[in-house]
Amino acid sequence: MSPNPLVVSMGDPAGIGPEITIKAWEALRGQSHLAFAVIAPPAVFEGRVPCQIIDAPQQANSIFASALPIIAIDGLAANAGQADPAHAPAITSSIERGVSLCLDGQAAGLVTCPIAKDILYKAGFSFPGHTEYLGHLCMGHDAPYDAGPVMMLAAQDLRVGLVTVHIALQVAALSLSEDTIIRTAKVMLGALTTDFGIAKPRLALTGLNPHAGEGGALGREEIDIINPAAAKLRALGHEVTDAQPADTLFHSDARQGYDAVLAMYHDQGLIPVKTLDFHGGVNITLGLPIVRTSPDHGTAFGIAGQGVARPDSLIAAIKTARQIANQRASHAVQ
């Protein structure tokens, strides 16, 4: 029997999600091990590409080469580039169905197309973003290592996790603590072993301040919070650095000294990833009972419907989800 395929949530139908999903299917349709089904109202895709509605993800394996498999949900087609809160129920329904299919063991992993949070907020969505929403949907189900969710971005040979995510920079600095750093680091270390097959992962920590605080002259968070957290992690047997200056941590030579970086705030981690490979970066949610990846970009309403959106990041997310799903399965039988 073929392995369970992946499922792809549609994201915002007025954005580039439908276009890059079609382009990803066209690029991957000859690779059966990367089969996926998209969860969407059929009207979003019908007439644009050969489609076939299916009842269960496993059916995608037999039709993936000839048609885009669709797991149908309620909703209507959208006007490209015209964001509308009326699409919010279908957007969240697509995500929820994907999570449910993964938790039930019918899908190997979930790849989420981009959403526009401000559009969802207008419809009553109460979560800061995809990552937090997925954590909520997975509550009550055990992850294969320490529970998250933790956001990690990956591009080429660089992996970067985040201690703080979708909060204001001032709040991020105030919210740092030994406990949050240790908890996030444990999730990352577990993921590097279970999801990426690294037996003894090496984790580098960034500082919060310029020059990692310059011995306290530019801030004491490194001395009072980050380095003590690193020491406690090392006492548990983990290979973790003290706070490193972020401006010298991401170049090619430095990347040879670690398997992943734990950054203290959102832009500190995302800027290096997107600079290294803007079109091919992948967002990975660690510490969930399911595999979840996504493209590392937004809805791009400004170019939606013009046929110019690049599917590179979605294709990379699909390949990464399959790799992690395979690695988890292999790790489980060891």
C-alpha cells in the first residue's frame, strides 16, 4: 500500500495560494512519493486545472499524476487580489480539516498555504497566526518529543527557531526568560533528532542585544537570562552555546559550527533565512503531534491572478513535509 499523501490547506483564495498550488502540482505530478490533496471549495480550482474530488487523502495517490486531488469543503471562488473576510470560514475550515486528517492518521502531514491574518481578524479570528492556531487545534494530542508549538524557518543549510514570534519587539524583550528559552530549545533539540535525524544536535543561541550585550555594556539579558539558560541546557547534556552576536552568526563559515540557531525574536531569525533563500525558505512548526510546513511568504495579494507567483517555497515545503514524515516514521520504529 502506498504511504499516506500530504494535504495542503488552501490559504486565502484571493491570494497566490491557488496559483502556487497549481504550479506545485504541475511540477510534482510525476513524483508519486510527493502526492498531495488540496482542501478547498472546488470552485477555487475548477476550470483552471484538471481536478478530481476525493473523499479521503489516500485516493490522491492513484490520481495525482493526472488531476489535482481536492478534498471539498464549503465556500466560493474568490476574485484574485481582492481580500474579503467572507472567505474566512473556508480558510479556517481548510486548516481544521487538514489537522484532523493528520491526527486521524489519514494524511502524512499538512502544508499550509498563506493566510492574511488581518482578514481573519475582521471575521473574529483570535490567534496571532498559523503557528498558534495549529497549537490550539492539536491540544490534547502528544507530540513525539517536547510539546510546542515552536516556529522554525529553514533555507538551504540554515535552520532558525524563534523564542518569541508575533509580538511587538518591546514586548519580546520583556518576555524573555530562562524558562521560555529552555522550553523552546528542548523542542528544537527534540525536533532535530526526531524530525531531522541528527543524533547529537548542536544549537547556537543568539544574543538579544548588539554584540551579545558587550559584556553588559549594551544590555544584561545575555548575562542574566540567556547564558544561564544555556548553562542549564548543557547540564542536561545538550550541546548549546552561550549567547552569540547575531551579526556574525549566520555567514557560511559560522553555519558549519551548528545544526540550528535559536533566535530571540522574529526578525532576528527571519532576515537571515530570507536573505539566504527568499524564494525557497520553509516555515516548519515544531513540537506538534502532526507534521506541518508552509511556504515562507505571505498571500501577495498585489500579484495574485497575474500568473507570476513562484511556487518554489511551496514545493520546498511539500518536500520538507514528506522528509519529516518519513523521518518520524523511521524514528518511531527504531
